[in-house]
Amino acid sequence: MNTRTYKHKRSKSASAKEFQQKNNTVGTHPSPVTQPPLFQITDDAPVMTSYPYLSGAQACLGKNLWDDIEGVPCFRRFFGQGFIEHNIIKENPETNRLELIAGNAAWEIIQKFNPEVAYMFLVFASCATDLDQPWLGAFTIKGTDLIKTFGWSNRTDLSLGKKLKKLGLLAQQVAHLSITINQLDLKRMKYSAEIQAMWQLKLQYTGQLSLILEHNNPHKIDHEFDDPTELFITVSANDWVRPFQDLDNYRSLYEYGLLAKSTLQINPYQNPIAARLAVLLTIMSRIKLDGEYKVRTLLKRIGYLCETQLQELQSKSGYIKRIKLIQQWDNALLTLQDLGWKISFDSVTYPASIQPIWVLVLLEDKKEQRRPNGWLNIWLEAKVIIKPTEKIQEKLEAINAPVLPVSKSKPHSEPKLKTVFTDRKRSHPTKQKLTVDSRKKIPGWALEEALKLKGWTKSHLAERLGLQKSLPGKWINGTRKIQPLHLKRLWEWLSPELNQVMSN
């Protein structure tokens, strides 16, 4: 059957015009308000690092990290007096309710987990962290912004529409994760478990429709969807976040690390170990500041050293697999170093004979040593130190530094304002100068007024500090506390204005 396809912007037949007039009467959904793109000002963005985010990001890395428990795929991690468990859920089209998926149906979903799914998880976690009220409420991300974030702008193998569809599929993969937070009371031998979806997700594609008119029946009109030109991803974290927020004392507001832009642009197909390591270490870098890990620990946490894999490596026939794994590892560390990560090796446990060749080149040691017999076990027990870029390390140190109390102040931590008399006799002071210690807390209202007096915008302040544009606004409305490093800078730049405002 011959058909002709007409675009909206082209001229239509009378029947096509009728269809369009009818179609125009149907309301279209307005475009939602979206989050500013990540990494607009700096090359890093805050990201939540508490246990659920750590386990969720790991669960997205691949199927080798999952176990089968009585026919139900499960990812489980222990913490404190409990454990977190992830399963696979899916919406039932008949009931519109989320249901737990077991067996092969669940494994088919898990089979598609990879570092790109973990990248999308980190984007969700970062955007949730950057809300005015962190981790509360929904946010919307534009697909075209994510294309730039993931470094896909120059990809010629995918059209815009296919890139947006791929982003939608990655978002749906993340939304398949459920979370169960199990609290154990070993004294009473009781437990409590709450099961729910980890993220609530809504996808909205926008694009054009093509009109299709049959040549033999011009009065019959149909239409088909062209590739989308935009995607809006609306996400919110479910209620599971609340026990981890601890908003009463603001402790959880400091449980965040920094996500580097370069992490999301590591090609997971060309360098899978580097991609997985970057995802894991993005969160672990805040938790483990010394950056020291055993090779065995890292490989297990990224799904490269389960019991079956270890047995294959240790077998007599596993020589090629052993060589391939250590080469992939060495290349992964080189990729991270090229991106600015700081990498060093414990001289006692990680001898030069098993260190990467590129280390010897950097040290101008051209004598490559032969690996000793039984090097696999030596290598797996070796300790490597991996830290983020110097810039991120400085920010993490500020995040983890002791902070001033939120409500109660101590006399020794906040010195009183000193009055300095310019008159020698000090009998009739004509001028006073207020001096404030750079550790003194700055109320949000005072910062807002000081910026107005200085003629600075919140965006300008963020840019000078190298922070996200939204952070000064959060300082002002009280949802984020100013860290000591930033507090010092504010007093250096705004002390006259702050003195004037706070003295009044």
C-alpha cells in the first residue's frame, strides 16, 4: 500500500488540515521547570555518600555483585546494626503498582546493569543533594543537558533521538532498584524492614508527529512519532532517605562527597575497570580519606573478583586471565591518573615487580622487573593509595573539618566584638572599628545583606568560591551550613559589609 508522510510544517491536504485542527484542541503538557545542568561553574558537584547511596551505586555496576537468594536476585550490604538490600521491581501495567520481580525476569534486567547505569544513579544522587532542601522533593533534568554531562555531544553513532532514548532506558534501569533497610535489634532478637522503590521516576519525551495519509483512502488519517527532540526526567527519592537525613542536628548535611565531571565521561566499554573504580571511589573518597585499599577489596567491590572468578584466576589454566586482569587494572589506574586522581603504591606490600609499567617510566626506571612466582596472591593483598584530584581533596577536607555549632555558641569559639578606640585618652571615642574572628558564624540574613552592600550576586559569589550556583542561596535560607574554608573566604572578602550589617 502506498502512503505519503507529511510533517506539520509542510502544506497539508484538506483532510490533514482537519486532523491538525482537531489535534490542536488537545492540550499539551507544558515543559517542567528543570534543574540547572551539573558542572556549570566547577568540574565537580556534591553527591550524597551515606550507606543507601553507596550500596545503590554499587548495585548498578553489574550482575556479578548480585546473589540469588531462594530464586530472588538480591544485592545486600551490612552497616552498623542492620543491612541494606536491593531487589528488582517493575510496574504492573494492569494494576499500575510496583511489584517485586524474581527469577529470570529479574536477571534479564540486572544483565543490563553497567557503569552507565551507575553514572545515571550518581546524577540522581547529585541532583538530590543539590536541592534547596537536600533529598526532599522532586527535581527534573533535561536530556539534552545530560548528553553534554555524559560527553555524548560529539558521538556520531547515535542521533539525538537515540541518545535521548538511551538516557531514558538508563533512568528506567535505575528506577528498577528497590531498597529494604533492615534494622536489627540483637538484644531483643527483633528486626524491622521497610521495602519500597528507591526512586520515583517520570519520563516525558517531546517531539514532532508525522501525518500519514493513505493514497487510496485520503480520508483515513494516521500519525506516527518522530524521534524525540527532548526528554524531561523527573525524579524524587522515596521516604527511605529520612532516617539517613537526621535533619534535627544537620549531621547528614555533611555526608556528601564530590562527583567529578570526568568520572561520567570515562568510556565504560573501553575501560570498564576505570569506570567502575571511579564510581565506587567517588563515594568512598569522603568516607575513607586516607585513600588506602587492598587490590582484592577494590576488585571485589566492583564485581571483578567473586569466588568463581578467583578460582579461575588461581587455576593452572588461568594464566591468560591473570595477565589480562592485571593489565586492565594497570590501564585503569593510568586512566584515573590522567584524569587527575592521585595514585601511589605501598612500598612494602606493592613491590616494584608488580607495579604498572607506566610507574617505572614516570620514575625513569627502565628496568622492568619480572613478576615473582605466586605474584597473583601478592598483588591481591597489595595496598594502593587512590585519592581524588587535589582540588577535590581540599574541598573534602573542608567538608570533614570540625564545624561550628548550629544553635549554641561557645565563648571560646566565637570571640566577642572588640571595640577599638582611636582617641588616645579613650574618654570621648569618636570612631569605633569592629573586628570579627574569621571563624565566627555568619547568619544567612547577614550574608544576604552583605552581598547587596557589596554589589555581588549569589552566582558571582559561587563563581569566586568555585562552588555550585545554588549553594550560597542554601547558606542564606539555612538549609546548608558554611564550611570553615568558605567562612574564612567570606570574612576576607566581605568583612566591611558584614561588620556593618551585624553591628546594626
